Amino acid sequence: DIEDKGQTITFKEKPEEPEKPETPPTPEKPSRPSDSPKTGDSTNVMAFVVMLLVSAGGLAGTYLYKRCKIKKS
């Protein structure tokens, strides 16, 4: 029972109010030097694209050559 004297809690002193913390100063905006990060990788991607196209053309040419050879037989 909440109204029972054995379970009732009384406070004789008022709790102290905590001190308000100081507001931190607003930080400055960082300068933005560039949009992309510097990774140190300066590989020419076009060389890989050209090699991919040449190899795809070689595979397609080999397939067509064998297909024509089988049709003639």
C-alpha cells in the first residue's frame, strides 16, 4: 500500500539545481580544397577500356570464324 507510513519517502532538503554548462563556441567551417580525395592512383583507364574492346572483338571474331567454318562443312 502506497499510503502506508513504512513505504512513504519524504525529502527534507530541496535538491540543488545543477549549474548550466557553458555553450561551446561554434566551430568555423572547414575549407573544401577539392571534390575528390587524393588517392595517388593516376592509372589511365582508357588503356584498359581499349584492351577490353580489343579482346571482345577477338573473341567475337574467333566465334564467327569457327561458326562459318562449321556451316561450310
